[in-house]
Amino acid sequence: MAFSVLMSVYAKEKPEYLSECLQSLVLQTLLANEVVLVEDGPIPCALSAVIEGYRDKLNIVTVKLLQNSGLAVALNEGLTHCQHALVARMDADDICLSDRFLKQTAFFDKDPSLDVVGSFVVEIDEQGKKGALRSMPVTHDEIVNSLWACPVIHPGVMFKRDKINQVGGYNIALRRRQDYDLWFRCAEQGLKFHNIPTPLLLYRFTQNTYAKQSVKLAFEQAIIGFKGASLLNLPIWKRVACFVPFIRSLLPSRLQYLMYLALRRFDPRKTKLDLKQ
């Protein structure tokens, strides 16, 4: 089953992370037919060198934006260059496990009614050391009922290109959490979700993750969640729970991370910390 991989890189990406990411695509048991890689504004020579080193191995199709325009703009532009009906998302600092694409395409082949297929993920730190296993709600109904908590990991999904285009693609008015908004609109339009109950992605998640989230962005995220949960008529407590990340953003970054750890027991995206390294 033919498919594209859709990625975006910008100037602040780490070349070593990008290299690990692209190498994980090379090592897939089922290789992508193309990797559409959007350069979101000018990138330094070190990043360009990594991309050129993998261009032929991965059939990389480069799409260049003249200036940094944000992930939503980059992905929407990249989608117009994807040649295949299925598109797998990937971020430049994450790592695919070797059977990710084989398993995701198999799910689409088994159930053609599916539109968005994600999976469990394993968190990794700056050095790539494995941390928590994030297990997600699996079935469509479970996922939709938990959308307030964003139970679909964006860089680990594979979706039907035309269905994402039909709901309007990514919202370019949003600088972050474009996926959160997208999943609500997908659910409202009747798209069908599924999460494969096994980890298929090593997901870069560190204390510095919270440093990227300003109070303003956290509030905007809360509004996205509240509006989306209201659109789906989710219970009031789930709509209010969308503001927890905003409350967390008011704390120093170290305390934000500790609050994240403390609240994991209430998160429908369950975690398990005793992974073998």
C-alpha cells in the first residue's frame, strides 16, 4: 500500500535528532514511497547536509517556504505535494520503530473505514533514553470521548489525505496545537479513529517541552479544547479539564513537569514507567 511521509523542519531543529529520525525511516520494514519534507523558512547548512545525506535513500521531496510560517502552514503546503492517499506524519526529533508503517498500513487494509490511525508511544529524553510508555484509548468511541485530553499523538499518526483536506486541513491561525484542533473537527465531521495498542514511535518529551509553552499559548490551547469538547457535547467536567495545561503553565518549568507527573493518573493517556532500557 503506497503512502507518503509528511515532515516539517525549521532552523532550530537539532541535526543529530533529524539524522536519527531519518535513519529510523530508512530502517522501516515497509519503506515510504516518498518523504515530503517542508523546510519552514531558511535552515542552516548542518540541517541541509543531513537532508542531502538521506535524499536518495528516502526519495525526499523538498518543499521550501521563503520564511518561517509555522507548522500549520508548512503541513498544509506539504499535503499538496503528497502523491499518495495515505500520509504518515513524523516530527524531526522523534524516532519510528521499525514496524510502524507496516502495522499502520495493515490496519487501513483490514478496515478501509478508518481515517486516522495512531498508536501507543514511548517517551525519550534528550539523550534518547526511554521513559514512560504512553498507552492511548484504542477504539473510535474511546478516542472521541477522550479528545479533550488529545489521545492521538500527532507525529505518530497515519491518515487519509483527502479526508484531512475535506475538513479543512490544519488551522493556519494557530501557531501550536494544530493537531488538537484538527482532531475535534475530524470527529465532528464523522472521521473514524483508531490507536494501535502497541508503541510504534519514540516520542521526544523532556522538561524543556514545557519551556516552549507560554502562558498565552497554553490559554489558546485551553480555548481550543473547550470549544472542541463543547462541539462534541462532551461532559462539562471534560470541557473544564481542558484548562489544566493553562493552570500548569503559570508555574515555573520545573514545577510544571512535576505537576504533569502528579496528574498522569487522571489522564486517559495512561503511562507506565517500568520500561526496560
